[in-house]
Amino acid sequence: MEIQQHNPPHPGGMIERTYIEPFKEVTAASIARELGVSKSTFSRLLAGKSDITPEMAVRLSAVLGRSAESWLLMQDNYDLWKARQAVDTNKLQRFDFNQVA
């Protein structure tokens, strides 16, 4: 049985809600500095305008915790959900490999 998440958050929004908003002294600029990326790069991620790449996943793992794999999985879940909303599969049929000679 496949479990589908409804409207999963973009990882950037989760980062903002979990690692920035609850703490008065934590800013996007301070985390960007620790990640070794520009503030604009990190701000695009927080705004959902850019995605977590493998390199960013390794950086996030080192700075915020969680495994790099979990960061990438979160991005994959979000991307897959978006694709399912956009792709019309109604006219597609499963290929029958039993019919191949």
C-alpha cells in the first residue's frame, strides 16, 4: 500500500519554521554563513524558489542535523507531489510486457 502525503511542504518552508522562526537569535543570514553559501542562495531555498541539491543536503546535514538522505527525500517527496498535480495520466495505459513476442 502506498502512502501519499497531501501537499507536503517545500523543504525551505520547513527549515524556516523549524530552525529560524522559533529562535530570536537565528537568522537566515547566520545559517547561510554557517552553510558557506550566500544569503541570497539560502533565501531562495527558504522561499521555495530553489531546491535542495545533493551538495546542499550535505551542507544542511552538517549544519542543521538530520541525514543528507533525509533532506533529499524531503525534496523528492515535494517534487513528486507537484508532478502528480501537473501530469494528466488519464490517457496513459500500462504497457503489457506479456504481449511482447
